[in-house]
Amino acid sequence: MSAHGLGGAAATKLWLAVLCGGTAVALAGGGARWGLGRAVRVAPQLARDWQAWRLAAAQVAFPTAREAALGAAAVYRLRALERRLGTRRFAAFVFVCSAVGLALLLPALLLLARTASPRVAAATGVVAAGPFTLLAACAHQLLALTPPPAASAPRALAVPDRWLPAALVAVLVAARLPSALAPAAAGVAASAVYSADVAGLARWRFPRPVEAAARRWLQPLLVARRRISPAGSASPSGAALLDEATLAGLAEMFPAAGRARVQQALAAAHGDADRAAAILLDSAA
């Protein structure tokens, strides 16, 4: 796995594929029936017709190629969150925050439409198309989980993974104000609810049959096969040659562990960055 690619971030890779594919369908005009890439009007689509499904459909795709490119860059940067949580927990986080965000957003929009002043109701009467809720939730969670850089760490190495995803999401939201503000706020609130472990949401995982089906059908498409080195080529410590980028990436994610401990975890995981991260998380607990 390279710390600068999508290795070890299968769920992020799937999210990128869905986002780019949904945007392509929306730009081709094929998603109009399902609301892909279409803004949602609180009145009448939500307040009168109760088409709540439009809120979910609108978050699958962006309406323009420029926004899709910027959104894809943000999702790519958010791979750091998946590597920190692990794919299993990250997939659960995405599902929980999507559901909680929509559950918070829908009643808030309906309440504003019926009780707010005409000016406020007009400002919140349209919900922008795009995964603003999930992007904001992931950016907030990454900021919450990533410790501030140590005084000895070079700023050039510490800033991108921590702040760049949030900056990209902020640019996307600013470009769609005010219609993207409510979805983004719902995403931040959903991430805060997850962090507080309300009703055990932070401990929830997909059922084992669902995970087994994902491993069987999706993992072969998303995870590249690794070349297995001959047994005789292993070093005396049992570790294969380690990817320096992977080592550096894990050392940044776990600054308190130290480079030697990260190297030991990678060796114990036979070079698998996901397993190494799990080992480091277990040892830190």
C-alpha cells in the first residue's frame, strides 16, 4: 500500500466510483427520474409531496463536472480517515452519518419552511445536490481524530492530512451557499453524535452476512492482489521489504508510537497497512 494512493482504502475507492459514476449519469441526463445531481426544493417536493428520498438521491452526484472534480479530490484526501478507522469501522461510520444526517436535515428543513421568516425560508428552501452531508461529517471526524502536529514535526507534512480535506469541503460548500449550508451543518452534527456514541452508534458495525457479501463481491474489484514473495527472500526478522511511503504514512498517523514501533507493527502484519494500523490501535488502547 502506498500512503499516497488508495491502497488500504477500499471503501473510499468505492465512494469515489459511486460519486464519479453518479455524476456521469447525471450529466448525461439519465438520472433526472431519480433526482441524481438535482437540487431538492423543500416546497413542494418535501413539504407537500413528502419525497424524502430526493434528499438521499441528491447526495449521490454533483450537478457539474467542476464540482465533481473538487469533490473527488476531497474524497481522495479523506482516505486518511478510513486508514485511521479501518475499512470496517469507516464503512459503518459512512452509513451511520448518512442516516443520522438525513434524519436531522429533513425535520429541520420542514420546520424552517413552516415557521421561519420568508427571507430565511427562501434561503433554506433549496438543498444543493452533492454529498455535502457526508463530506462535512468525514472532514469533521478527521479533524477530531487527528492530533495536532507535534512541535518537532515539519508543518509541510502535518498540515495536508489534517486540514486540506476540510478546506476542500469548505470551498465546495461556499460555492453553493446558502443551499449547501444546511446539509453540511447536518453532517457536522451527525459526526458529533457519532463521536459522542449516542445510543451506541460508534460501536455499530454492519452485520457479518453483509460484510461477508462485501468481501466476496466487492473486495476483488477494489483491492489489488499482492505479490507474495518467496519464503527464502524474507529477512531474519520475518518482515519483507517495507514500502517507505507506507511506513511514513503510518508514522504520521501514530506519532506517539515511534518509527520503530510502526516498523514492528508492519512486520507483524506482513506489510499490510490496515492490519498494522489495527495493531497500533490495539496497543495504544
